[in-house]
Amino acid sequence: MIVDDLTARLRPIEREANAAWWEANTDASPEADRRRTELELALREVLSDSDAFASVQGALADAGDSDGLTRRQLVLLRNRMRANQVPPELRRRIVELETDVEGRYATHRGEIDGERVNDNQIAEILATSDDVDRRRRAWEASKSVGAAVSEAVLDLVRLRNEAARALGAANWYELALAGNELDRDRLFATLDELESATTEPFRAWKAALDEQRAARYGCPIDELRPWHEDDVFFQEPPRSTGLDLDRLFAGADLVDLTTATYDALGLDLRAVVERSDLVPREGKSQHAFCMDVDRAGDVRVLSNNATNERWMGTMLHEFGHAAYDVGIGADLPWLLHEPAHMLTTEAIAMLFGRLVRDAAWLEAVAGLPADEAAALRIAVEDAQRGAMLVFARWVLVMTHFERGLYERPDDDHDRRWWDLVERLQQVRRPDDRHAPDWAAKIHLAVAPVYYQNYLYGELFASQLHGALARDCGGLVGRTEAGRWLTERVFRPGASLRWDRLVEQATGEPLRAGHFITQFVSSRPG
């Protein structure tokens, strides 16, 4: 049977390729990159087998409208194999360039006054320094990787588009959306809905922030620039908006707090902790991710922990992914032993990542005294609302920019990036700057056409939040919530298409309304 045959061929190579990818991100070296490239090409060689692809399509046609596990495996195989039905030389060029670019991101460090600095050091300067010139140099250091990789990223875009056209698609963006069972028109209708809903609340919130920033730095509002924000992409609001939680995590053991969070739900992730790499160092990716190496229990998290709110939230987020991976039904076929969709696992990660600004979690897990937690409740709710407004506008920038990147690869992307940032995030571009600042965002190179999953993930997280409140009384410290998530979301794995899973778990299709009600329509206390 074609499903069994392809499983037997894919399973060992994917396990080795994932292990090599982990090595390349935890200890970057030319040898690690070479091994990763070889294994990725071997994996894509199986996926490119035209005879096997034809057999999959034939088996799907024979299956008709049946709704069993075999048909679902065939659908996933078809979706995964289609993008690989391109000439071998083109496939090799894409893989080799992807590996090269990711290696550059992993090893690059910006410089301030001739000193190499990592992302955590840059973040600390932007969070604490009142020296505007030093802030500007730190921000510029964060963008220096863009100049180092931008031409290669554009080459990748063109190669991916060439592959998409060979498969009859207009461009890689459209091919990738279809392969991930996402409808382009529905996606951009949702983006339009969110833009409309958030424009006025964000404008008011940002105006208040700009007044604070201008007062802090002693300048007119119209002189504020990106380095006056605390985050290099303005993905997150600055601490000075009324709440600084870093003091709560100074000297804290982020691993213990993460473990305690999931323990209270009946979700034991200690084995994941043991396999993970959580400390920053030279030659290691400065980002964070979770990966399931073998779909059989070898789940790992990479993080770069510093004892502050940002990395506490990151740990809760990444171990949310891990809880999902560990909770998938062990009896499912290998091809279905993965989350229903990247948006569903992002939703779980976001649901847990939000806890860092949840008064109940701050009291029950972080150990904040009850009276202090109660006093902070309104402040953390306002901070979370601000964070979600900021994030929504940031996602609008990324999704619109990436669509244009593939639809019009020869545009002036440096200018187009700042046009979007100014319009959607209301952050003024630096004067007389002409640089590929967009390319400093690693997702555009190594996780193409992914960012919409964060958007849908936030929407689903809000829908889950409402369902858990309705059915379990909430999330924090509730073992019934852990069971609910395991049974309704984790255990089905990829046996259900994502939209069916959402409706089956929460009782309704995915909607933006829950997110808008929770974070946009609410008003500061």
C-alpha cells in the first residue's frame, strides 16, 4: 500500500534530518550544515518521487469522499509531495541556499562600537537605556543581519517562485497556502477585519505611548524613531506602558516555573526539559522553537533564557508546543502523529504564553502574594490588551509584506517595508535610511509563508480561552483543563483537518470575534 511504503521510506530519513537540523541550530558549523543539507535533500528526494506521487493521487481518487485515517494520510502526503515535484537541480539549489542562509542567521552577531553583541544584549539596551544614541546603535546592530542575508533571501524567493510556476501556481505564496489547507481570500478578509477593528483602538493606545516616549527622551513626538521602542520590530509593547514584570523573574528559575505550570494541569514535561537546550551561547541560534524529532516522544525545546518577562513568556509558549506534541495519541499512524496544523499548535503555545500576564498565574505559579496579584489584575489585563493590539498590527505588516515579496519580487522592498510599518504600526522610518531592514526577520527566509499561522493561532487561542472558561472554569491550575485540551485538541493529532478540529473542540468555526471581544473591544480599567 502506498501509505505504508512512503511511511517506511520517510520515517527514518525525517528523524535523521530533524536531528541534523537541531544540531545545526545548537552548534552551528560547516559540517553540521553539510549534514543537514544532505539529509534534507534525501528527504525531498523521497517526496519528489513522481511515481509515488501519482500513486497517492490515484489512491485519493479511489477513496472518494470517505473520511477515514487512510484518506487523511493520503491528503497530507499529496500536499507535502506536490511542492517537491520540481526538477532535481532546482530542488537542490533551494535546499542548499536555505541551509546557507539559516547558518548566517545563526552565527551573525551585530556590533556596537566594534563589540559583537547578541540579541539579548541588544534587547537589554533597548529596555533600559536612556542614551538615545546608544539605543540607535543597538537598533542598527539588530538590523545588520538584514544586509548580510537580503540578496540571498531574494534569491530564495525567486527560486521558490520558479518551483511554484513549474507546478502551475502563480507564485510560492499561493502554493504554500494551498498546501497548508488555507484559503487566501478568507485569510485576507480576516486581516481586513482585524485591521478595521484595531485601527482606532491602536491609534489611541499608540498616541499615549508616544507621549510617554517623547517625555522620557526629551524630544517632540515627531522625532521618535524605531530605536525609541523597546523591541527591534515593535512586536511587543515597551515596559514603560505601566507594568514592569521583569522584577518578578529576576533570579527566578524559568524551568521550574514552566514545569510547575504544566504539572498543575496534569501535563508532565520533565522529559522534554531534559532533552532541551535552554541557555544562550556563541554559535547557537538566538531564537526559540520546539521540535518533535521522531513523532515518537523525542520532543525538544531550544531557548536562550534570560530571567525576565520576555523569556518567561517564551518558555511557556514553547512548552505549549511541547505539551501538544507529547499529547498526540500514540496509537495514531506516523503520518498523523503531528498537530492538526501549525496554527493549532501556535494557538496552544499562545494560550500558555499569555499566562505571563495573567494575575491568576502570577499568584498560583510565580508566587506573587494574593493582595499584590489582585492589585496588579487591571494592570496586567491592560498590558495584555496592549500587547495583543501591537501584535495584531505587526502581523498585518508581516503578512502583507510577505505576500508582496512573492507576488512582486523585484519591487523596492526596503521602501515597501517602511511604508507598511508607518501605516500599520505607526512607527516612523529612520531619516535617510536605505537598508533591507525587512531581511532581519528570520521567518521570511527560513519559515516562508508561516506568519499567518500566528494570526490564526491567536484567534484560536482566544476561542479556546472562552471554551475553557465555559467548560472547565478556566486554565490555571485546573487538571480538568489539561484533560480537556488533551482529549479535544492534542490527542486527535492530524487525523482531522484543522478547521474541523477547531469546530469539534470549541463548538464553532474559527472566528475573529473572540479575539476582538477579549482584547480589542475591552477598555482599560
